[in-house]
Amino acid sequence: MKKDTGQNRSITTKWRPATRAVRGGTWRSEQGETSEALFLTSGYCYDDAATPAARFAGEAPGMTYSRTQNPSVQMLEERIALMEGADACRVQASGMAAMTTALLCQLSAGDHMVIAQAAFGPTRWVTDNLLPRFGIEATPVDGRDLDQWKAAIRPNTKVFFFETPANPTMDIVDVAAVCGLAREHGIRSVVDNAFATSAMQRPMDFGADVVAYSATKLMDGQGRVLAGAVCGDADFINNVLLPFQRNTGPTLSPFNAWVVLKGLETLELRAHRQSDNALEVGRFLEGRVPRILHPGLPSHPQYDLVQRQMIRPGSIFSFEIGGGRAEAHAILDALELVDISNNIGDAKSLMTHPATTTHSSLAPEVRAVMGVNDGMLRISVGLEDPQDVIEDLDQALRKAGL
């Protein structure tokens, strides 16, 4: 198999982000295909017995088994690493596989981590319920408050973990400040960047050690497959994360990798357009609902920080209405264009009620501390004409009595 210029770091590091998203990581076979090939194989054959022995011993390059290497998967990993500005990347079977792998590969019994309390529901389930089973303690803090991060540090603290923007409260964490604090204390910082992707925010530019993704979302962009990714320096990815992943098996299928690989070619175009659309929709809603949580609006309490660390504010935001669950569900039931779905980052506009979907596994008191109340709705704005989305929201609000 021929390695294209997309694998040559001396060339790809000169490319700008849009070029990396289209060409980074590309291999070509002897057929010279223009579209990256799809390698649907679980294993590989060898010309002699010495070849697999050398590969398994790490003495020779080459494929051994698709749980560890696959050409389609490796193309995706190389492309995401280039886009993120990371040494290396490993992709996983889903976004939650990526988050769990990024944590469990480096934490052991007796270790402690600090997590921003505003986070995706399943992520909080992992830190609140799964990790304690293995003797790992997690302390939730208000991610916006640097003093809380400082106060939570213990001698055995190994990891800081946070999302920014956070799901679904849209809390913004000061990446440079929190990651800088972590580095001062020898703590590894892990940032979930799924709401933004590298098209709208690059946490490593602000000092993050590890960046994790649900590539299911904006990276695919059309709601087709599940995928996750973890980026970091070569030592972390190859010597800390890879042994865990190789032996526990949260492996991404070649087909799903190929789908995400093609999605990355249009990521920047989609993400920026959807972000612009979301800002237009947000401006409409700001005058219609009691509270809106949109990072791109000056009313957001961390608007200045958003301007400093984000390229665009993103396509996802939340808003609150006063009538609780009944009124929120009435708005959802009245939608004609926007779909009711707990997914995000799709080309189609989607809306959900976090308290009864994405964060339903959390206790009510935990949701209350996070700021996820029964009157909150989260919307992911797609590629439709934003005026059509606005008109749909307007009629749904009117039917719900707002």
C-alpha cells in the first residue's frame, strides 16, 4: 500500500486546517484511488512465520489484527490528530468509549480525579458510579470557578476532566487557566471537545494534554454512525492508552471510520454554517423565552471568554421556559420541522429535553446542582434555512402558550 503525502508529516504540518481535513492521513493503494479505500477485514495474512512474530514483538511495522490496526481506521486517526494539532490519535467505538478509555487507561485504585460538574449524563455516571467500584474517587466542581479546581486538588489527584461548552448548560471552562493549573501540579488535563470540534476550538492550543471526542456528532455530521476519538502526545497515546484499548477492545469498525473520514472533509463548512444558523435562531429565542444559554450571545455570562478561546460559538445551545416538564414537552410535541432527538451535530435540527433523556440517569439533586432543570430544552441547529427553524419554534411556542 502506497503512503500518500497525507501521511508525510513534513508536508502535512505546512497545510492549513481546511486542507488537513480533506487530505490528512490519506493512503493510496496501487490502484491510485481518489477516495480513501475501505478495508473491511478483521485480520491479515503474512508471507512467512517470521513476519507476524516481528510485528507482534514490535520489531517490524505492519498490520496484525484490526482490533489494533486497520488502514481505514489509521487514516482517520492520522487526520484527526493533524486537525487537532496532536502527536497521535486513537479512535474508539463510540464517544462514551472514548471518554471511558481516556480515564480508565490512566487511573488506578487509590487515584483521584476532578471533574467539572456540568457534563454529559453518561460521563457523570462513569465518574459517579463506575470509577468508585474500582477505588477511584471523583470530585465534581463548578468548572467555571478556578478556585474550586485548586481546592479540590489532593496529593493523589491524577486527572482534571471537563467539557467546554458543557452539555447541556453551555458552561464555558477557561481552558488555559484550568489546564495551566493542572500542569503546575503534575495533573493530566482531559477536555471533551465534542460540542465544538477542532473546527471551532482547539484545546491543545491552550494547554490541554488530552482531547476526547464523540465523533458521532459533528465529525460525522449526518447521524449515521457511532465513533469516538482521543488525541494526545505520542507517549500518552502509544504507551498509556493503546495497551488499554488493545486489550479491552473498544475498537471502531473500519466502515464507521470511513464514514467519519468522509465527514471530516466538510466539517469546517458545516460547523461554521450551523454555528451561524444557531446564532440567528438564538437571537430570535432571546426575546421569546425567560432564559437562553447561547455562548455566541453577549447575554451569556462568559461571552468574553468564548470570544478568546473559540473560533465560533457552535451550533448547540439551551434555553429555559417557566412551565417545567409539561410545558417543555408541549413545545417538543408541537414541532413540525425540528426533530425530537437526543443526538447533536446533525445536518438536521434536533431538540431534546435533557432532564428526561441525556441526563435522566442522574439523580434529581445532581441535575439540580448541574443546572439541568425540568424547564430546560437543548437545540442543535442544522443546515436548514434558519428562518424555517425560527418559524417552527415560533409556532411551537405559541401552541404551548408562550
